[in-house]
Amino acid sequence: MNGQDEPILDIAHLGHVELLTPKPEESLRFFVDVMGMTESGRQGDSVLLRGWDDYERGSLLLTASSTSGLGHAAFRTRSAAALERRVAALRAAGHEVTRHEGNLGHGMSYRFRDPDNHLFEIYWDTEWYEAPPELRPSLKNQAQRFPARGVNVRRLDHFNCLAVDVRACREFFQSTLGFRCTERIELNDGSEAGMWLTATNKSYDFAFTREAHGIPGRFHHVTFALDSREAILQAADVFLENGVFIETGPHKHAVQQTFFLYVYEPGGNRVEVANAGARLVLAPDWKTITWTEEERKKGQAWGLRTIESFHTHSTPPLPDGKGDETVPGDDLSAEGIAS
Amino acid sequence: MNGQDEPILDIAHLGHVELLTPKPEESLRFFVDVMGMTESGRQGDSVLLRGWDDYERGSLLLTASSTSGLGHAAFRTRSAAALERRVAALRAAGHEVTRHEGNLGHGMSYRFRDPDNHLFEIYWDTEWYEAPPELRPSLKNQAQRFPARGVNVRRLDHFNCLAVDVRACREFFQSTLGFRCTERIELNDGSEAGMWLTATNKSYDFAFTREAHGIPGRFHHVTFALDSREAILQAADVFLENGVFIETGPHKHAVQQTFFLYVYEPGGNRVEVANAGARLVLAPDWKTITWTEEERKKGQAWGLRTIESFHTHSTPPLPDGKGDETVPGDDLSAEGIAS
Amino acid sequence: MNGQDEPILDIAHLGHVELLTPKPEESLRFFVDVMGMTESGRQGDSVLLRGWDDYERGSLLLTASSTSGLGHAAFRTRSAAALERRVAALRAAGHEVTRHEGNLGHGMSYRFRDPDNHLFEIYWDTEWYEAPPELRPSLKNQAQRFPARGVNVRRLDHFNCLAVDVRACREFFQSTLGFRCTERIELNDGSEAGMWLTATNKSYDFAFTREAHGIPGRFHHVTFALDSREAILQAADVFLENGVFIETGPHKHAVQQTFFLYVYEPGGNRVEVANAGARLVLAPDWKTITWTEEERKKGQAWGLRTIESFHTHSTPPLPDGKGDETVPGDDLSAEGIAS
Amino acid sequence: MNGQDEPILDIAHLGHVELLTPKPEESLRFFVDVMGMTESGRQGDSVLLRGWDDYERGSLLLTASSTSGLGHAAFRTRSAAALERRVAALRAAGHEVTRHEGNLGHGMSYRFRDPDNHLFEIYWDTEWYEAPPELRPSLKNQAQRFPARGVNVRRLDHFNCLAVDVRACREFFQSTLGFRCTERIELNDGSEAGMWLTATNKSYDFAFTREAHGIPGRFHHVTFALDSREAILQAADVFLENGVFIETGPHKHAVQQTFFLYVYEPGGNRVEVANAGARLVLAPDWKTITWTEEERKKGQAWGLRTIESFHTHSTPPLPDGKGDETVPGDDLSAEGIAS
């Protein structure tokens, strides 16, 4: 806080997520052909992708790797000064922050790690997407033409990491970056099992849930917004027709009331398509909703029991392969997808 | 601006709109039975109403009056200090600001007038809605039970005023309150015909369009958000079945891409139900979209021509009754709706 | 068959279903307040109900009883002569058919039992619904005003009975009444586990699935059509808000591709709301789809596993209470709901 | 009628429509790329196309021609005997019927002309669509994989012809083929301005409206069914993005309550995408709804005024070019699209 009751408002929104994939070509085909995203750049082993309503050049960086999981997640600040203020706050709190140049799709950034060792990035300078002629929209208040292909991803919505100590991560993001906690889960033993943070009027920009095996830095899923709940029902058919593994949904989360559908992309990472309808958190002093263990045992909003793999499957896979029973064995050869 | 590139972020969101109605009982029945809103308080000649997802006690104040139009519109600030900063900024710019106590549904506020003489209010202290037992929701992250009645208004979304000098109003709201202009219309003669301002991630919290008769202080419409575009199609049927005059829609605006439907409530005020889908303005430095006269002549997004009454009907009616040909004659007896 | 390749076309459509309920008042409140149906008559222990798009006076007959389950199901014929032809065919095949007068909502009917002892009725003379002034629709091609209340049931869609010998029932309905079988399930041992029959362009008007306990005459569910898939998602919220037990869904059946949601009404009977989208079976010579045991083990269309109670809960309950673990204990006092 | 009250049930459904186009390549691209249909055969100057839920090999025959308009429309009968019965009935009523072999997509047919000189065809033998491996659906009760491309046409729904004498055409189709009239328009002078006929549980399989210039054989539009009203809203965006001329809609017809959207395909023919929701006409004795001149002047269901070109634009164009002001000039060179 700047003062007694003044919120920190320096983070503008989630900018992009970098996903690692051991099957880069298949992952790329999935995001372009099935998800309906557009390739907007290549650099090294990475391909930049975007939804038609993302205003920046890219929102998903797909990077060939020996394994799956999160590369990094990045937030854009509200101004150049806001960026410097957050770097100062991180350093003042004893966190290591490094300057990062040569980014694909945006300017200079600062990188740091959360208490669970996930890599994060904040930046101000960015590239606004300029659609080539064949992708120019009919309405000038839109970034890119509606693709009418596959699932028609609209924009990046949020991501979800696992953490051994959820509370420590929440406090880190609240105190150093000013995120607000809209909802959380507190178990009977007082420990924290999940938390949802936002810097916008969306009810969350990212979430952390508990990692059960004590292994830091793991990733649960990345989520893209579609236009409507009907679009998500149609997406289920598109996934079915394309042989994409549907893990669970469509259904409505009790937490945050998001209408969701989870699939696995070819690299093994869990991908969600979701729509929150007209739901926004407008209250600047929103009172955090705390769910109890008993409440969460009721399952999802309309009674769907949370599927077992939701608690076991994450990326990268566990060293012993546990928690990945439901995923067909990945061969980990990493061809360069940008070559 | 506080500094070179620092935005003013003191306004949190649109809080409520006060509508004047010469037919208070009929207007109240319209908002409760047809719109599906809930009465949440009475004071003097006013009734407070709310949508099921509004977090404050009320979002619509319906006040019996000798005529129709806007009573006032109110914005909530992000903090107590933010409120004082905005009052100081208004006064520093030479505007008269008065303190207002005893408000229904929220605490002390400050009131002032825009350059077109509309009455505005800003406040910080508010009452969070506490649902009575029969209206308690099943999910604890929701303010009130879904009513399953009429049009099922979710929450207040925005309002639209007319102004003789749109540009002056825009500059007033940008400089004193920090609103950002996401879209505007500039005619061939360089004058400004419309502007859409926001303090949130919604692409607008209110709009001003040009008043054609040189009369200040007039009102165009208030808009409530429904859940989905399908909900708006269903609303059209509900209006039809209840004998509510549908002016135009459902259709999609080119400006802001809102999916809209306009009706007249019994007091003569235009009411819109709308849904913007998953559209949000996340860019903190969004570049204002300026529509030209030629572009606006194309009509709405899918080609619907803008209906004539959209440019002529406003509230209160013109002294000579012009511009209200399409509305059945109002008898202006104002019974107390709160008695 | 009339000739070599001539189909029997004497049945026009499913007309109504009679449900037995040991909690008549609560069941009535459920169908009127939550389902949004309209009461259209009373006779003895029965109340007649209807959806806003049902053209006949009623489509659901709710009858107070000492237990739950199916009273009877009724089909309307295409003509008076068609009715007599079907009676003759039933009698020629050795089935007992009795004439039934004094029906609520339609004229004289004939009643008979299927091989599993469920009671059926066929009739031609019917009462077209005449809406009272307050329920008259705005459009003259519609039976009744859209209610904008609860789930807004549109019309009766289909029902599902259990049978010890599914194949015998299928052959009975095909040979005597001319129903066409659009889909069926055949297990590895050659036995028949389910069949879906139609007399219309809907892909089914009723279904039979296997009864696991050897008890005849049991009932699985009755289904009402809503307007859209979005309406079914909204219905899930309405059920949630009203404390109605949601058994499973919303999801999409693989069989028939119906978008479904199952709940239990207060009397214990399973009720489905569903929408098949634009799907119709137009081919007069549609080739029956036969699902294998392996195919059905895959669960529903998008991978949802079929919930256990779907195979165990039916009405009336088993004598020993087995199969009804998931239902709160019913007290079986039957008050007259029509008194 | 066969007897006193026995309906003729020999026509099963609308099978396909042949459209003539002076811009065959552009029309083909429109139907494949924008409408999302699939090419399923070529013969001479014609290309056969289909929606993913059409069970026959094709539902649209696109034929290169010197002008636009209807080639022919075809109905499938319920049996071989039904086909012969209708031929006999047509001939008994003095109409010329010719046998037609070598059809693309179905077997032998009989052809005849209605009183307004449109060409019609009835047939029984047909080809069921066999999807190639890459277009095979995941669910075995579906004809073809959901394309996830463009507008995703589901199936042919209906067509609309113009006629100088609507009443004569209605009586022709009712008496010789057994169609039922569900709705009609009768003007104050007693003349008939429109009629909607059905052989199925759809509320209409085709319609005729009045031709204003006294020229026979003209065509108004062909309509394809999409999945939902939301799909039609999305289709409007797809048309917008692809530069397709949107004439009017999306809106809801008062007549038949269809949710509609009209565009012009490159050859000049009007094409509609529509969805009737869950609406079906199940009554075998449905009472024809007759709309008066005053009722029709109210416009569409929610008040949209019927657009002028709806009454003037038809295909082929008038000899003097009247009625086609809104269409960009066609150059009438007919390249072979099947070559």
C-alpha cells in the first residue's frame, strides 16, 4: 500500500504466458487449427500466438523444450513509472529482479521468481498487433478478423500454477505487485489450498492451487476466453471431432462461477476454454470469499464432482510419472518448431 | 494527470443512476416485474432497485417527478482519499462541489454538474447488499439469488446523456475525474458527435451523444447488463409479451460492438439491455477509436440503419413535444411511489 | 405394415405423461414455480399442467398417489380412423384394449399395457388450449404467453421407461403402433439394453432402458424441451437456487446427442430438461444406430461418466429401498393436490 | 385426401434445391468457405454441396448459368409406392410429369411444374452420404464431422419462391402432394400474399410469397439451418468479416417465429440462415394461422420493419433491372464451375 487505504494499481493485466512443449509441431497445430489462434512471430525455439481480440502482438509463447510446463507468465504495467515502482518494491522486499531485453512481441522486461520458483515477468513497452491485409477486421475497434476456425479463441484469460505453499505465494503477489485476492480456499487445518488474484475487473487474472507432491514450479493450466457459453459447448464438439482429450466439463465452477472446459494439448499441458458471462468484480474493496473444506467437497456449482486427474495431472510430469496416468506417454524429443 | 504518464485511477466504477418518472407506479412495476429487478429501499419519492449481481444495495433510484429524465448519476471512488482528491481537482478547476448527506443506499457524497448541466455524484462509503433469507443465493460469491423472473437484469452497465457540446463534456470528465475515452465520433466539420468513457475494463461506463435542439441536461438511456446475447433475445420476447414498446434491436452496435435492445419504460425513459460478450478493454493505454461521419452512416455492425427516434426521442421531452412522436402521450400526474 | 414397404404412420406424437407423486403439493409447486409450467385443469386427485408451447390443454398429469412412478403415457393419433386401425392391430395381436371415457384434457381413449406392464393410451379427440386473457400471447401462432418464470418449460419432449425385456417392448411398439427405432444399445451377450423410438421428426418420442432388478412397470424419467442449450445452463442455476437435487448434467448424450440436465422432483421422479438443437430425423428410412457395450462404456459425448444413480434410481422405489440411496427419505402421505 | 379425414403422408421432406448462378466459382467459394458446406460431387455444370447434418449425399446443387434463380427443388417421398401414388395423383389432376434419370446424388425422379412454372422433382431412391476418412464424425449417429469453418451450415431447411398467384400454388401443393398449410397471409382484398407449407414436424418446408411484377418462376431465397440463435449471431460476424452483403437481420419473424439472417450470395441469390429453436408443429390437424394485412404491417416479431429490398430483390433479376438496385451489377459470364 502507498498509504493507509490506497491500493497499488501498477499492474494493468496479464500479458502473455509461455508454455513449454516436448511436441512443438503438434502443439502448434493444436493452437492454430483447433484453438483457432494466429501465429504472429518466431524467435529461436519459440512461436508467438494470439487470439483475435488480444491487442498485443501475442498472448501465448509456445517454446520447444525437453518437457512440458510453464516457461514464464508476464504482466503488463499501467505505465513506465509503474514498472519501475514494482521493480523497486520487489527489490526492497529482497527479491532478485533481472532486466530482460530482446523479447519477442514486447519491449524490455524485468524477471523474477515467486516463492514457489515459477518465473514471472513485468513490462510496459509492448507491440500493438498490426493485422496483415487478409486478417484485417471489418470493424476498426477490433484487433483482428474473427477467424471462424476451430474454437475461435478470443483472448488469453488467466493461468493457474501449483504451489507447495499457496499462502506464501498469495502474500508475495499481494504485497509486491498489488494484486487483490477475490476468492480463496482454506482447509480445516488452517492451510491455504487455493487463491485467485486479480489486477483488473475480471474476477481473477491467475490462480494458485496446492501442489500435493512437494515439488515446486509446476503448472496446472492456461485459460483462453471464448465469446459465450454456447461457444464453449461448440468447442467441446470441436475437441471431440479432433481427437483432443477432454478431461472435464463443460460445467460451471462454484469458485468464481466460470463456465469451463478442460483439455490436454499435445505437449501434455492442460488448457481451459472458459467464459464468465457478464460477471465482473467492480468493487474496489471486494471482500475476499473464503471457501471451507466442506464447501469445496460439494464439487462444482451444479454438482459435478471434481475429476481425480484435476488433482494429479500437472506439468511438467512428476519424475516418477505419477499423476499422469491419464495421459498417453509422451516421447520427449524436442524438434525446433520455429525452424 | 499526476505526472508525465501516470493515469488518474480514482474512480472505481459507475454506482447508480437516478431516473425521474411521471408514472412512478407503472415504472416500478416495469422494473420489478418485467426487468426482474429487486426493490431494496424507499425514501421520500424514491424507490431503490437492484440487479441480482449488483454488490451495492442499489443501482437504480426511481424517483417520482413531474417529468422524465436523469435525476443524477453516481460514481464510486477507489478509496476515501481518492474521493477527496477528485473533489480537490474539481474545485481547483473552478467547479462547484457540494457535500450531500442522508443518501439512500450509500454514505456521504459530493455533487457537481457537468458542462451540460447534468447532475453527478461521487462517493466512497457504501452499503453492501445483504440479501434477506428468501433472496440468499446458493453460491457465496454472489450477491443475491438469481430471480428467474422477467428479463433477469444482472447489473447496471452504463448510461448515455445528450449534450449540446460533447467535446466540452468529454474534456471535463477526462481532466477532472480521469476517465479514459475508448471511442468517439468526429463529424466532417470537426465537431464531436459522441464519446464513450470508462474508468474500468468495461469498454465504457457512460457515453454522451449530441443534443440536436440546443437544450441542456437531457438524457438518452440507461443500460443494464444481462447474462448473454441469448438472454437479450429472450428479453425481446418478454418485452413483446408484456406490451413494452421495443424501439430497435436486438442488434450489434458498430461502436463498442455491444449487443443491444432498446425499449421505453412507462415513464418515457429509454432503457437498454445489453451484453458485450467477453469484450474487455485491458490496455491501460488504449488508443481512442475515432469514427468518421461516413463510417457512422453505415449504420450498425450488421447493417441495421439507426432508427430515426434514436436521434429524436430523449427525456425529458422537448417543451413543444417534438421528438416524442413515437411515445404515447404521458399524463404527468406524479403519484408518490414510495407512499 | 400396410404393404411391402409402407410405413405405419398412425401415431402423430406423444401427447401427455401421467406422473404419480406421494408429495402432490410439493410436486405441484415444483412444476409451476420452478419449471414454469401452467396449471390447466383438475380432476379427482390429478392436476393437469402444460408448457407454453404445448398446443393441447395439458401435457403433464400430476396425480397424488401412495408412491411415485408413471401413471400412464398417451399418444395422439393422426386421425380418428388411425385410432381405430391401431386398436384393431393391438387386438389382432392379442393385446387387451379398453375404452376410457371422461379424460381430463382430451376425449375418449383406448388403454393397453406394454409387455413390461406400463399403462399406455392412444386417443384422437383432444382439447386445444385456449389461453385466458392474462396468458394470451402476442403472436397468434403461439399457444400461450412465454411465462418468464423459473425454467420456462416449452413443451413435453419424451419419457423413458425401464423394462426387464427391452427387446420385447421395442418389437411391441414397432409392430402394433408403427414406431421407428432410431437408436439402440446391444450388449455383448446379444441382449438389448436400450432403445429409442419415434413417430415424428424428433429423433425419439420415448425410450426404454433395462431394468436391473427384474421388476416390471418402472419409470426412469420424463423430459421437457427448453428453448436452447443456454436455457438449460440457466435452468441449472434456477434448480441450484431452488434447492432442487441435480443428479447429472448439463452435458451432451452420445446417444441421440441430446443436451441434458437431470433433477429429481419432490415426489422422487426423475425429470430431465433437454434440447436437441436443430437436430431432426428427416429420413423416412433412417437406419437404426446400434451402440455396442464398448462404445457405451465411453460415457457421454464429451466424456462425462454416466452417474451411478442413473442406473439405480427409478420410480417407484424398489421394495427394499435399494437404488434410492441418493434420494432423501420420502414420507408417503398423499394429500389430495386437487382438493 | 385418401378418405374423409385421412391425410396424405407420401412426401417425407425437402431433399435439395438447385440454385443457378452466373458467378459459379465465386458462389462455390461462398458456400464452401463462408457457409462451411462440403462439396460432394460434380456433374456437368453443377457442383453438389451438403451441410454436416444432411443425411443424403447433397442438399444444394449449384449450377452455372447465364442468370440466377431456382433450377429446381426436390422432395423425397416416404416410400417407392408413395412416389408412384403422387405421380398418379399429379397426372390424374392433369399435370405433366416426366421421368428423370442420371441424377447426381439420388436415383430416378419425376419432374413437374407448379402453376407458377417453377420446376419440382420428387424421388425415393437416394444416396446416403458416406464421409471420407478425414470427414468422419466421432459420434456414429452423425453424418459428417462438424467442420468448424465459416458459418457451419447444419442442413438444408426450406426455400421460398415467388408466385403471381399464391393461392393457386398452395392449392396445387396441398391437393396433389398432401402438404399442410401452417400459416398464410390474406390481404384485405381477399387475395393471398403468402403461404407456408410442410410435410414434416418443421413448421414449414417451403413458402411462397407474392410476385409483384407478374413474372412467373422467380425465386426469393433458400434457407439453411444452423445450430442455435447464437450461431446465427456469430454468422452475422462471419458474413461481415467476409464482405458478404447482409440484407436484414438477425431478427425474429412474426410469421413462423423463425430467427433469421438474410445475405446475398455472389450469384445474386438471397440466402438465409435460420433457427427455429425448439419449435415444432406436432398437431396432425394444425389449424392454419391466417395473418391479416394490418397484422403484417407491424413488421417482424420485435418490431423491425421489413426491409424494402425484401419485396423487390429476387432472382433472376427483372428484365429491366428493377428490383435489384441494392445488388452490385452482375456480369453474366458463366464459367463452368465443374470443369
